[in-house]
Amino acid sequence: MPRQLTLIIPSTATFGSLMLGVLAIMVLADNNFLIAAILITLGSILDVLDGQLAVRLDAVSDIGKELDSLADVVTFGVAPTILIYHLLLIVGVDRPIAAITSLAFVVAGAFRLARFNTTPSNRSAFFKGMPIPMASVLLITASFWQHWVVNIWWTVAVITVSYLMISPFPYPKSKHVLALPPVAWAGMAIIMMTCWLAAGWQAVPFGIFLLYALSGPALSVFTVTRQRLSRA
């Protein structure tokens, strides 16, 4: 494959994610929340794809990294912030609180991306803080779970997810997740089936991303505990 083409392919996925984020903002102007949520979710798939393509095609570059972060700010920062703001208003949260809560998400996401860009690249290491695409999709899947239509819990959830993005907690990359043993996959399948039976199919995607959100604090506690035991 020509070298010029290998450099363009990952950026094409990045631009696709960016355009989906802009389209999500456009449809939110007409209160098409479901379509906006789907567009943001599709953008998260392209975001994962562009990184994988860059690695497999040996097309990792500084401009690609910066472009990816700029696209992420729009697709997983600005677009979800507008969606979250409207959802908070729908469930009855006061407008000033809804504005502050949703703005906290985009500010935390921008800081998370800036910190990532200034950190030396190490593809074998864990993420520091929850990635912004996972954070935005977590809140989107939560919005489809009927038990989350409670005012106070929406604000608490958004603030908590915002903190997880800027936290020091280690979060696994896709390569770490795929390397999990079969026992772990079986355990997750049982948990997802339990979510389906207990709260309906809407709880399944939310449960998947909630497990990922909880993996950061769990890994942090496990690491600290192991270090203390080794010193003891």
C-alpha cells in the first residue's frame, strides 16, 4: 500500500468522527436526542478505529494525535455537553444547575485530552483517567435506562463521570480488555444477563460501560493494596 494512503486512512476515520459530532450538534437544534446519541456513539467507534488503523498501518504521527484530540473535543465534549444539558432540563433540573453540570463535563474532557497529549506515549500503559469517548457513551447509555430518570442522580452522575476523566485512576485500553481470560468474559456475560433480566435490555449497554467506569478505581485499589502487601 502506498505510504501516502496509509497516512490518510486513519485521518479519514478521525474526520468521520468529527463530522458525526458536528451532525449531532446540528440535529440537537431540532431536539432529535435519539439521533444525536446514535451519531455520537458511531463517532466513538470511528475514534477507536482510527487509533487501531494508525498502529496497524504504522501511520502514527504528531499531527494525527492532535487531530484526534480536536475531533474528540467536538464529538465527545461539545456534542454530549449539549445533549446532557437538554436531558437535564427534560428531567426537571433547574437551568443554572443544568448549565454548570454539563459545562463541568466538557471542561473535564478538554483537560483530559490536553493531559493525554502532553504525556509521553506508551501504548502498553494504561490510560490515566477515563477516556472521554467512554465517558460520553456511558452517559448516553444511561439516558436510555428508565431507572435513571431521576433529577438528582443525573447531576451526580455527570459530575462523577467528569471527575473520573481527570482522575489518576488507570483505565485499560482495548488491547488489555481483549487480553482478558475466558473466565472474566464469562463473568461479564453473567452480569449483563442479570442486568437484562432485572432492568430490561436498556441496562445492558449501560452496564457494560459502567463496569469500565468502575474498573479504574478498582485497579487503583488493587495496585495500592498489592504494593502495601509486598512492602509488608
